[in-house]
Amino acid sequence: MSEELSPAELERYDRQIRIQGWGAKGQRKIKNSMVVVCGAGGLGCPASIYLAAAGVGYIRIIDVQKAELSNLNRQILHWQPDVGRSKAVSAAEKLSKLNPTVKIEPVVEKITPDSIMHLIKGADVVIDAMDNFTTRFVINEECVKRDIPLIHAGIYGLEGSMMTIIPRKGPCLRCLYPENPPEISPFPVLGTTAGLFAMLEVAEALKLIVGIGQPLLGRLLIFDGLSMTFSTIDVRRDPNCKVCGGL
């Protein structure tokens, strides 16, 4: 763990340091952590903002796409002049201005079974900010293989769901979805739904790094924005899961 927090860091993170069980020790853990954000879109943009604001020392943002006009209702790190630019680079530029004390690494590369190993190398936590299950399953399998916690979230319109995956301790994404769900593209989404679940993902990631609270392990959190209700359902680890069943 690196040196003590500077006076400026103690001031910047004062309010979260005051959280019971967090303290300066927890903030040093945050400072020395690396979080990989898979996607710089509706989930990835607000998630990256709150990771950087919280002082995560190293944030790697992976996205191969370029910003489009239809992204701007929810992908809040991309502004009108960024249309046509790399999403990863656009996000990194703004995050560096938000908190110049953290290292932001933009990676313009597609997540595939061949690339995923080096893309998440060194991560303490991985944030699933993708918009398709094909890529999510690739990330899930590699995280399970490497024992890296994965925070999964998915959104649709005013609805969303989320689950924390800690390899060997609870179910993985394949336990939840043994078969590939149908892919819908493009799908409806309200920006606030993406923002809500991005913040929940970051709250889980920070809790895991600091070591406080109870993670959303073995539970799927479900949100219905039309009725403004939250609910959870239990998810059991499948002993026959083709990803984590043999662990």
C-alpha cells in the first residue's frame, strides 16, 4: 500500500472517510485499487465518474465504439463536440479534469475471448457496463477464472437489474442465465435508469474494496421505474454451471 494520504486527499475524500468502517485506511485501499469499466456508454459513463470522484487510483475504461448523437441522452461523459470521437478517449479526458490525482487508461479495443485476459489483468473489481449478453458472458467467464469480483447490471427502458458476482462464493452470470437471452438492439432506455444502476454498481465496488457491508451476493436486485419499486430474488449457484460449477 502506498504512502499516507496527502492533506489534499484527506480534504477531498473527507465525507466518505467519515463513513463507519471506511476511514483513512479504507481510502488508502481505494487509492491503491484498480477498477476496469467494460463499456463507456450509459452505464460506463456515470460509473466512471463516481469511481474517479471516490479516488479509485487506476481506472481502465474499455470501449471500441465512437460516440453517436443518439448516445447523448444517457452517456453523460460524451457531449455534442464528441460525436464521432472514441468513447474511451472522450471519457478519459473529462475524468482526468474531474480528478487529476487518479490514473485513467482509455482502451480502444473490442472485448473478445482472445482479448479479455489482458484487458482485465490486474483488476481488483470489474464493472459490467455492456449492452449485450454475448460480451457479458465473455467477461463473466474470465472473471470467474481469475477470481476477480464482477458487478453486473443490465437496463431496459425504466427497468434494471443487478447482481454482484464473487467467484467461488456465489453464483456467476451463467448460473443466472444458463442459456443466452435474446439480444435486442437498439433497445429503449431512459438515461436516469442507466445512471441509477451505474451508481449502485460503484457502491458495490467500493464496498468490496474497502471491505464493509454486505454485497449483493446470491441476490438479483430488480427495479421497476414505472411503479418505483425495488425487489430482490435469490439466485443459487448452479453445481452444473459450465463456468463456475467445477470450482
